[in-house]
Amino acid sequence: MCHAASASDVGTLKLMPAETVPGAIVMQWDGGIARPMADVIRAAFKDHLGRGSRVVFRINSDGGSVAEGERVIDVLREIRRTHRLETVVERGSRCGSMCVFVYLQGEHRVAALSSLWLFHEVSLHDPNTRQITRLDRPAWERLVATYFGPAGVSEEWTERMKPRTVKSDFWQTGSDLANEGAGIFHAVLGNQRERLIAEREQPKALPVPPPRVAERAPSPPSLTPEPAQPMAISWETKACLELDGDRGIYVSAPCKR
């Protein structure tokens, strides 16, 4: 953790839907602890006071600014005056460095066995190279003395943990902390969680058309012969030959009866 953080280190706050936990304001912080984290949390809390008497604060962070972290702690303590504060580190989430001291503000604290935790001394970084330039052991000892005891963290575990953080990163899983009786959290989330499957939307039934009345097939053509129609009969007039004396040839002429 460092005393200052750049704007790029700032995490984000997500306000979960009201139905996530009935009767509670559920916030999710992802990312670094840096300004304006405290102001963002305070504003979100004030804007949703009517949701209930509990605040569930989920955090997934590798730490950040000590100064901003302590401002966040002040805001969480303000919330505790009127609401029950629960802090949560979910399955697969991390809580390292300054995040641990923020998390300890929960009156009821929940963490997953599969969560990951980091304990180490306060560090100062070069703003350009991001490399550690100095470790501040006294600053870290002050944070431990200020926040571990009042939160109920085990003194025995704390004394076992301290030597492992000298110029070192000391990593623990939620399972490790539970087995050691560290007292960092009060309840655990197991490693298995049911997968919820959304119900498939049933296709809308198409409207059923009214039954069709069977149409009668056209009658086949009648085979009954039609009555005979009167016919006009023309009779060919029979022609005979007759001598045309003037021309000396035979020509057609009506036959003489």
C-alpha cells in the first residue's frame, strides 16, 4: 500500500439492485483504494437511505492509499451509527494491504474460503516507475494496533503473522485464515455454489384459426345427353345438263320433272 495513488488506480462502486438483499443497501467496490472512494461511498449511502436498515459492503481490492483508506473507514463508521454494516469478500475476490483494514469495519464480516488475502508493510512507490522505494514498518504497526484489536482479530494469530511480513508479502487464502482462527471474519462462504439456470421463455402460441367448413367439390360434368337441338337442313338442288343452242355447249339447268 502507498500514501498516494494516481487517478488510474481508483476503483469503481456499483450499487446492486434492491432485490439482491431485501431490506439492505448493497454496494460493490472493485479496484484500488484512492480518492474519491470515501466521497463516492458516502454519496451512494445518502442517496439510498430508504432501502433498509443494513448496508452490505462487498470489496475486491489489492489496497491503495493509506490516507484515503482511513477516510473510507471514517465513512463506514458513520454508516454504522444508523445501519448494521456487513462486509464481504466473495469467492475468487482479493483483499490485500489497506483493504484489510477497511474490511475490518464490518460489524458482521463474511469471506469465502477461496478468497485471497495479502498482508505487508506500508510501502512508498516511485510515481513514474511504480517501483517500491521505501518500506514503512512503523506506519503498518500503527494500522495493526489501531484496527486489529477493536475488530476482534486474534492477538495470537497477529503475533504469528507479523514476522512473516518483514520486507515480505504474506499471502493467505480464506481457508488458511479460517483454519488458523485469525478472527478476520465471522462467517465463511464455501467453495461450492449452486449455478442458477434461467428459465427459458416459452414460445408464444400462435393464434389458432377457426375451423374451416369443408367446401363441396364441384359436381362432375353431367353425362346425360342433352336433348337434340333442331337443325336446319339444306337440300342440294339436283342439276341436269341442257344444250345451249346459241353457244353450242351443254350447261347446268334445273331438271324437269
